[in-house]
Amino acid sequence: MRRFGWLLAAGLCHAPGCSSTCVDDGAVFNQSLEACMTAGLTASASESGATEGSESDTEGSASAPTEGSASEGSATEGSNSNSESNSNSNSNSESETITGGGGGVWCEDKDGDGFGDPANCVPQEPGEDPPDGFVPNDDDCADDDPNTFPGAAENEDPPDACMQDLDGDGWGDSTPDDPDATPGTDCDDGSEHTFPGAAPNDDAMACMTDVDGDDWGESMPMNPDVTPGTDCDDDDAATFPGSAEVEDPTKCMKDEDGDGWGDTSVPPGVDVGSDCYDSNADINPGDRVLYTALDNGEFAEVNVENGDITPFASVDIGPLAPPYAVITCAISPADGSIYCSQSAKQVLIVVDYCSGDTPTELADHGRSICGLGFLDDGTLYGVDSDADELVTFDPATGEVTDAKPITAGGNGVNIQACGMAVDCVGERMLVTDGQNSRILSIDPATGEGTVVADIPEGQWNSVGLEFDPVTKQAFSNNGDELYQISLDGSNDYMQLPDLEASINDLSYGPTCG
């Protein structure tokens, strides 16, 4: 037991053999547990018939041995036995735990954490049951707080120090509520995600916050005592510095599919990447092809550097023909499926050009669709060039579920030829108004269009459109003419080498093999 020289100053000492509280001529705080225990043991020995050779007899006539004194064997044995008993009692009174067959000293444990209050302890005679709510130690430095006790912060050094750990992360509060508690190194004891070494990829020693468990620290912690880390979105384990190591290992990006390319659609504070399909590792700027669909079931790569059009995949169109005329295609962000508009039949088809299987025909929608595009939420839109409407499709059935007139500046738009794409960085739906050689950003909720590019190239009659998330610009064609167009309202554009053939559409899709 520790601190017994003072622990009885605040508590009451009830020793065996004492009919009342043991006191002496001094103040209560000068009373010692040893005195009480000695008095109790003496009284107990007297009551049990102690005679010559007892400790009291020995102490009473140390210089004049009589019967039972050290000169006689029986007295010597008795004296040694009692002296040994006292020695054990004194030793036990200073130990960590005193049980002695149910006896010893017990301290009150008000907060129920298994550790006793050193200011409220009582001795207990062997064989008697300890008081309710008492424990055989006096180690609690704050007996009104069940989160403060020796070993509460097992990750600290030393691990058995009496510390406060409110959040249960194994680290002690650096500014504990009780002055008797030993300060730890936890800079925010109200957050189980904040402690020294929480973000080892930032700093293995610093006290940081890592909510998402990616080992990178919150860059803007709310608590000023917490060391800032470099995680720009600590609620998303896919977002941290270097997550998109293929694209840029220095930036804090989101890479949900783990393909090394950063998501284009991210919250503020996160660096924008170039992956429009961050839930599909098979589609990214490092594994994509700009293609056009041909009427014979082939899919051909479009080379923007030299205008070459090279077939790389095909599908079995036998059951679908005649006629088989594909005008526009778009890829689903949900599962990578490719949807195309088979204009001659006025139906949508679902294509897997890498497998070569026969496309699946969906319902007859009865619309003249010149452009298709998926938003990030998986909604499929199309442009009806006959009705000049923005239509919404059910991807499961191919049926039209909604339609809105397309307008610009409050006026209707006469769309005779179009292309359609989605700006996955700016989250804009883009439509080429071929008659006016301009690109509109369409609000899907209203159908209202805003001009984002207007180039003086006359009327476009065979139009494709695709957004490039790497350059943040658009590719558009008018037959065999190909353009790269800025979408920032500057109307800047560049004419690229002519295509080797006139095409209807431009789309990005996965490579095969």
C-alpha cells in the first residue's frame, strides 16, 4: 500500500480491537495506519489469551527476562512468532495489495474503475468480508472519474501511469481535468481518431486526426491543439496525397477505383483529376480510346493527331439488321456499358464491343436521337433533333420518361444536327447546335442552354462531340473536319487534321485486350 502516512488524514481508521476510531493526542492528520494496526493487533492478541512471551511482555521487560523470556526456549519461540507477525503486518500495510485471507486494507472505489481512493481507506480483519464498494488498492488519482485510473492510457509511457482517457483510444489527455492525474500526449481526448501517430504517413509522432483511417492527417482540424496533416478530405479513405499516383503523385486527389487516376468530380479542397469513371478501374485516361461507331458493326479509333480511322472491335449485328445505323453512343458511369442510338429503328442498343456479342435491343422509343450522354448519377439523356427536345431515358428499358424543349436565351433552338457529351469536370451537359456551329451547356432540369463556345465555321450537318477531361476541352467534328474547342467562353478553337472519312459521332470508351 502507498501513501498510508497520509491517507487516513481524510478517512477513518477502524482497526480490529478498537471499539471506536483510533486516535492519539495529536491531530487526525498525524495519526498513522501503523499505529492503528499495532493497537488493533495488540488488543486482538490480548483478547485471544496472549500471555508470557507475547510481544507486549517482551516489550515490557526487555532487560529482566522472566519465565518465557529469551533465556527459555518456549518464550523465545513465542517472542519470535509474534515479532514475525508484526513484521508481516507492517510489510503488508505498505504493499500494493493486501488480502491476507480476506483481511488487509481496502479503499473506496466510487467510480467503479477497480482502483481505490487513497483518501478513504479502512483496514479489514482477516476472515471478514471487505466493505461494499471497496477494493484492495489505493491507486486511483481521481476516484470521481471512471476514465481516469492507472493504465487507462496503455499506449503511453509508462503504460501504468494514472491518466485520463475519455475517448478510449489508449492515449492520455494532455490536459486532464484532475490535477492529480498524470498528463498524457493526446492533444484531443474527445476524439478517438486523434492521438500521437494517428497519421503515420504524415508524421509518425505528431498528434493528428485521421477519421477515415487512411493514415493521412486532417489538413484543417477544428481543434487548434491538433497538428494539421495533408489529407484534403479526411472523410474519404480514397482521398489523400498521392492517391492518384499515375496522374500526379504530388497532389491530394480521390481515386476510388484504385487505378492511379484522380476523380474529376470532387468536393472543394480536393485536386481535380482526369478520371470521369472513378468507380470503374477499366476506364481511365491511361486506358481509353476515342472511337466512332460504323454502320457495319465495327468500332474504329479516331486519331486526332493525323485523322486516321482504324477499326479495333466489332459486334455481331446479324440479328439486328437490316437496318443497322448507329448515330451516337455514350458509356454508363455505373457499369461501363455502352448505349448507342440505332436511328433507323429508333431504339437504343446496349453494346459490349470488346466481347463481340450481339447488342441488346431495348424498347422502341419513337424519337430521332442525334446525341446521347450520361450524367455522373447514371441518368441517361438524349437530344431529339426532330422535336428539339432534351429527353430522359430509363436505361433499363430504353423508354423515354421525360422531355423538355431546348432553349437558349429563352428562345427555342432548331437543332437539325447535334452531338452530345458530358463535361465530367464542370458537371455540365454539352450539346452541339450544328446549325449554328456552337456548343451549349444544357440545364437538365429546365432544358435551358448557355453558350460556352461559338465558332465561325458555318453550318454543321454531321456532328460528333466528346469532352476530354485531360485537356478540359472538347473534340467536335463536322463530317470529316475535326476541331479542338475551348469551353471557357473564349471561343478559342483549333482545326485538327482532316479525318479520312466522314463520321457521325465521337466517344471515349475502353480499350480491348
